[in-house]
Amino acid sequence: MAASMRLLFRRVIRLSHINVNVTAAGAPGRPAGCWEPPSCRCFSEAAGDRSTHFGFETVPETEKAKRVYKVFENVAQKYDTMNDAMSLGVHRLWKDTLLHVMHPQPGVRLLDVAGGTGDIAFRFLEYVRFQQERQKRRAARSMQAPSWQDISNNYSTEEEDGPQESRAVVCDINKEMLRVGKQKADGVGISAGLSWVVGDAEELPFDDDQFDIYTIAFGIRNVTHIDQALQEALRVLKPGGRFMCLEFSKVTNPVLARLYDAYSFQMIPVLGEVIAGDWKSYQYLVESIRKFPDQEEFKGMIEDAGFYSVKYYNLTGGVVALHSGFKL
């Protein structure tokens, strides 16, 4: 009930501002590429002088977002390389698992928040294309030796309905991360059905009930107000839409936990210095993982935001958890 009242209150505030609609090209009257919404901070005044954590350091809430922005601005060019190095490539399997659990079908619309370099969006578009081809093959097999009437009916249906097109919107607050992601997309020839939008997870620049699936992978722990980001996820999802979060979590095996801590604190900052020339940013990333709620606590936060049927799956012994919930 409390979560519903908070959501209603926030919607009333939002309606006093200009609604922003985002299309696949970015925004009406703007060229395709990265689009930056108006710099409206509807809820910033509430921050006041409250403090929060930046890794193990305590900082004013108003300062955290700036420092997180600087971290990802610094590491953007080497972000994907460091992901491979830090996880020994296992992050690719975690993201593949996200897509298999999601199992998106042609025609759905994805919002990937904190999706800077596009890994989730690329996988999503590839997955739905595979599903489209699979459906076509099944239809072709079912139409073996059809009558002329079957052929005519099938042709008419295809012309009327047209192909179902899925769309992916990558939203990130960091322009440099988006720039690197767009360069990757251009390099591999991915453009159809893909948009890049500058936006804050706590104040998404989209109208209500716009997306079928909301994903955030390894990004929500960097948000200053996680509860606010969750409420925004609920707002922009359509009824029946799905929230999915892939994030580092609490290791369940004590032996693995000790090994993981030793590796994280002793090796990852060193890798950051050697590969990206940035020890401090990766020291922060390691510390931010330890400050993030564990699986059960985060599950409760998702439920408090208004999601239903919330579940989580531990991956690699709890190094990473995949949380999922639905908007009813």
C-alpha cells in the first residue's frame, strides 16, 4: 500500500512536467543516435544533505551520482575488456542466462537501463531474430503441399499484419558509455530496432506503460536511490511487463566466498590499473558490490516497489543473482 501511494505521488509530480516520448530514432525532430532529455531533476531537492555510500566511503547523496558518472566515464573505453578480464569471460554466460530466462518473442519492446555498451540489447535483438526465423521455419513446414486457398490466406495475412518488429532502447546516464556502445553497434552493423537514450534510472525520460521488458545488468548498485529506480521501472513497464535485474550478490558457499573476496580485493584493482590505467575506479566497483543488498533483501525491495511473483536465481554460487518480477 505504501509503495502504491509513493508511486501515485510521484506520478502526480511528473504530470506537472512535460512528458517526453522517445522513438527509435531518439526523439521527434532529432537525428538518430544518442538523445539527451531535458535536464529536469524532479526529485533532486529531496536529497538535501543526506549521506550515502560510495564504495566503503560515506559521501553526500548529491555527490555520489557525480562520482559514479566519473568512474564510468574513465573506464568506458576499456569497460568490455575489463569485464572479460575480471570475470574470465563468465559475464557472457551470465548475460546469456538472462536472455534465456527472459525468452523474448518477436514484437516485444525492451528498455535496458544502465546498458551503456549495449551487451544486453545486442543479445536481445539477436535472440528475437532467431525466434522469428524459427517461427518462419515452423510455418513453412506446416504449409507443405498447401491448397491454393491456404496460399492465398497466408499471403493476405502477411500483407495485413506485416512482420512483428522488436525494439531495444538502451538508456544510460553516461554519454561516454553510450558513445562506446553506439560505436560497437555501428562496427557490427546493428542499427535496426535499436535506440540510444541519455537518461537517469531514477527519473526515466519515458511515459508510463511503454515497455514489455525492463532490464538492468550490473548497474542498479550504482544508483543513489535504488527504491526510486525500482518505482521508475514499474512506471514505464506495461501491465504484464517484466522487470529483470542481473547484479553481483552474496556468495552462498563460505569457501568460495573467501576465495572470491581475495580475488576481488587483491586482483581486480590491479587488473584495472594494468588494463584501464585506473586502480581507484575498480576499487570502488569491488567495494560497491559489498554494499549492495543480498538476494533476499533485494527481493523484498522489488516487492515493496509493487512487483509481483518476484524470484531470483543464483549464478556461479551467488557471485551474481538474477532477479525477476512482474507488473500487474
